Amino acid sequence: MTNLDKPAQLTGATSFDLGGGQGRPPWRITLYVPPGPAPAAGWPILYLLDGNAVTGTAIDIERVQAPYPGSTGIGARFAIVGIGYPTEDAYDGMRRSWDYTPPPGRSYPPYKPGGPPIRTGGSPAFLDFIMTELKPAVEQRCQVDRARQALFGHSFGGLFVLYALTQVPDAFSHWIAASPSIYWEDSVLLKSVDEFEKGPRPCANVLLLAGTYEAELAPFQRDAPDREERLARLQQSRTVDLARLMADRLGKLPGLTSMFQVIPNRTHMTLLPEALNEAVAFSFSGTTKSCVIANP
């Protein structure tokens, strides 16, 4: 690095830390707002879990595609809120394991010898942070269209999206769960879905996604030394089957639109760029209904 070099930045984005306190670390929030004045109704917003890993990709999708609706089908420019952690890494495994998983949760051995145990079951507290701290903070910083707000999550993040849907179905108009870990902890999510089905009928649009190679080994894995272990994990998680079944189940609820889509030739980790593209098209193309969103 020379004296003329400087860190690159995400165009149009700012970041700030929010939440935490009393010995708890904050979340690192990245906010991107398109150039120019906001629409009369405010900016549609795409909220992203695992913000460290996906916010840059989402910003590029907005900058490159949204200005050209005739070529992309994206009907509006939109703001982006990446919910991440104060780390340079793509993921904070400890914190996301807590934030994104439904209660009651369990305790698991540490990632590294001598480290803290991994705890799960913190979704209620994380959802409360989104509703009571994050959403108001975003509305203080930009004009928001409350009728068009989407929440995207992948893996554990997809699990959280579905859990949050069952708890506050009017918090977002569009919910995107990519490769959701529905199997997690004996499919504890299904208890929340059972209760959700007994409640008021929501206005919501739900998209569940999974990759072809979440049901079978990818070609580059078929001769790998650990192929049997990988195949066993695929059979245990049943990501494609469970996502399809969940989409069918949710689609039977009046007022809720639910879709399932397989992304071809992609594994659990490689489907993210396509999943974000599908999330944007699903949320902002104008082909799904807007909903009245609860005030934070």
C-alpha cells in the first residue's frame, strides 16, 4: 500500500453502530440510500441479515439494475439496510447463532478449545432490536415507504425470517428466506408456525429459495474424501424439501402469498448472489401486493 492508496468504500453507503450496552456489543448497520430525492411515498427498503456478507452485493444490484427498469423489471429504486456485526469477517458465528435461532435454544461446544459455548435461542431479543431500535433509527435517516419493506435472510438468517413472520407478520411486506434451516433443533420453528396459523390472517408476500445442490452433492463434491459426511448433512437438513413444504403450508393462509423457487447449480453457500437478485425482483418488481406495515 502506497501513500496514495486509501480504503475503498461502498458507494452511497454509511455505517453506524446501534444497540448493545450493559456489556452487550452493538450491531454494525450499513445504510445505503439511492442518489436523488426520495419518491413521494418514501424509499422502499431491503433489510438484510448477515449484512457483513451480503450488503455490498445488494448495493451493486441496486446501483446497476434498478436505474434501468425496462431492462431489469425492477420497478423502483430502493434503500438497503445491512444488519451486521463490528467485525471485518463476513460472519460472526457466535452472535448469529444466538440472534437468528428461535427459543428455547440450547448450548453447544465452543468453536475453538477454551472458547465460550455456542448458545442459541436469541431470536426474540434480536427481533425486538429490529422493531424498537433499528427501524426508528432508519426512519430518522431517510424517508421510508412503509408499504414496501422486505427482510432477507440466508441459512440461520432464513430461519429467523420465518420466525419473525410468525411473530410480527405486519412488520414487512415481503419476506425472503433463502436456504432456511427449518430442521434446526428438531424443527422448533414449526411450533411458532402452528400458533401463527391460529392468529389473524396477515397481508404478506413470502419467497423461499434453495439451491439444487442442497438436495444432492455438487459435481465437484462427488469424489471428495468427505462426500459421505456431506451427503449425510444434506439428508439431515432436507433444505429443499422443507422449504417447499413450508411455502405450500404458508400459501394456504388467506391473505398470504407464498412462493418456492430452486436456484439451479448452486450449493448452500454459492446461491447468495442469485438469491439476492431474486429477492429484489420479488420485492420491488411491482408484481406482488403492498401491505400496511406496523409502525415501529
